[in-house]
Amino acid sequence: MNKALFIVLLIIGVSCFAEAKKFKDEEKPAWAKKDIRDYTDADMERLLDQWEEDEDPLEPDELPEHLRPQEPLDMSKLDMGNPENILKASKKGKTLMSFVMVNGSPTRAEADEITKLWQTSLWNNHIQAERYMIDDNRAIFMFKDGSQAWEAKDFLVEQERCLRVTIENKDYNGKHNQDDDDAEEEVKDEL
């Protein structure tokens, strides 16, 4: 008997604290009286805002990239003579894409295998890069931490089959590239 009485009192006690906000039909806004199938995007946005109004804010690392607070750059610690270091520091924690071209006339499958090998090598060196083929001899390497793009560039330009790496509209030619002039003409022909 005591156990049943305790459970009933516990349920009553919890239900007193749990109070849901419910509108009466007269108090509801016009958008809330509509059928759910007739909701516009603005109505859905209001519904989402209402849903999330009592939730705790997200941690900074869980926020989308454009809403995350930026780390302040300590300019006194940067080498102002090296613009690459400044760019590298400013891209820390931001998504960055670089374009990589394979030299020669590779087939799409061959270029895919070569860039896949480069991506694996980068991952083995703890440089996180996603790879997307965009042309027969061209791929995008996307870095979640943009500061890693310059470390990857240093690796990629050393590869025999690397024609060019482009980061932030700056081209870095591969060191084993014999035909720089032919490659520039090839790029101009593409445009």
C-alpha cells in the first residue's frame, strides 16, 4: 500500500512541475491556425524558432562554421615578411579548398588513382583532406582546417605527377614539372 501511494504522489508531484505552454484557439497566431500542409517556409521557420526557444545554446564547436566565434590572431607572433604564414594563421579552423592538377595527359581513372594516392599520403601524415575530381586532370582537395592546406601544398608540389596546386588564387608549380609554358597554354586554352 505504501509503495502504491508513493508512486501516485510522485506522479502528481512531477506533473505539477511539468507545465506545457498551450494556446487557446483565440490566442493562437494566424499562422498557427493553418493546416500544416499550407505552411510556408516562413511559418516553418517560426515553428522551428518556437521549438528551439527553451533549448540550451550549442557549444562553439557544434555551431556551423559561419556562426563560430573566431580566434583572435596575435599579429606579434606572426612573421610579417612571410605572407603565407599570415594566410595560414588566418585560415586556421576554416574550410579551405585547393585545386590540384595532374601533369601529362592522364585519363580520368588514372588521375583519380594518382590523387587518391596523394590523399592517402596526406591522411597518413594527419592532414585531413577530402578529394573531388572535377576534370580529367584536376581535383579539389578540401581541408576542414585551412591551415593544413599549405602543408599539403608542400607535399603535393614534390610529387612527380603534380603540375600545379592553387590555393587562394595563388599558383604553386610542381617541382618535377618540365613543361611550365605548355601547362600555362593548356590552362589558357581551357578558359
